[in-house]
Amino acid sequence: MLALVGMPGSGKSTVGRQLARKLGVGFVDTDQVIEIRIGCSIRDFFEREGEAAFRDIEAQVLDDMTQTPCGVMATGGGAVLREANRDLLRQRSHVIYLRVQPDELYRRLRNDTQRPLLQVDDPKAKLIDLFEQRDPFYQAAAHFVIETSRPRIPTMVTMIMSQLELAGVLPMETPTA
């Protein structure tokens, strides 16, 4: 199983879908699984129940999803905040951190109204703060770190596949004559 981690807006779901398609395996987005379980949007649940209750459900979903490997899994941006989640991801999957600098994240997310943590007066400052807080956790969970600024999605998928091949996670592609 491959698990993608990173900040909100780093491209985990988009890259994950394309990576799964290229590998011919299944794809799951843990945020979608969570929304099915809670029966509402994450934003509504966050507002009603709070972050701690959300993180409890997120931990249950990560545990469930990593017990029956699906192929490629995109995690929520805060999935690595709990040490138990980081350990679980590292032990049961190959973790790929899509690392994006806060300025680029802000460019991508400046008009987003759905992410609960960004509904603040200064979303750019919030992204900088979140990056500084979370980057060490992403690094600790990751087997691979892919620096992403503005590459196209197919380029990112190729970069990831190359890293996985070099590490022996995927078989090396043999050139066809």
C-alpha cells in the first residue's frame, strides 16, 4: 500500500488517483471514507463535535484502511498529528510526503471555503503556522519525500514512480524496443 501525506492542498487526492490509475490498483481518500462514516461533511462535523472527535474517527479509519490494503490511499492533512497514526502508516504502508511550501499552498487554496482550519482571518499565516507545526510529523512518517512546487500532475506521478522503483518498492520498468 502507498499512503500519501502532506498539507491541505498538496495534491494528495489528485496525485493519488492518477498514481493508482497508472499502477492499476485501487484508490481511497480517507476524508471521503470519514464523511461516509459520520454522515456529513468534515467541516460540519468539525464545527459541531470539534477537532479531537474528528481525529478519533480519522485514527479509526486509518487503522481500518491499512488493514486491508487498497493500493493507494490519500490521507487528510492532519492524519500525522498523532504519533500512533504516524507509526501505523509507516508500518503498514510506503508513505510518500508531498511537500509544498506555504506560499504555493496559499496560491492553491486562497479561495477555498471548505477546509475548516483555513476559515480564519489570515489563511496565509495559518498555512505557514500549520506547515511549521506539521512538516516534522510528515517527515517522520515518510519513507519518501517529493518536493512539489508547480509540477504538472503527470510529472509528479512519474517522480513518485521513479522513487518507488529505485527503492525496490515497484519493479523497474524495462524499456521496450
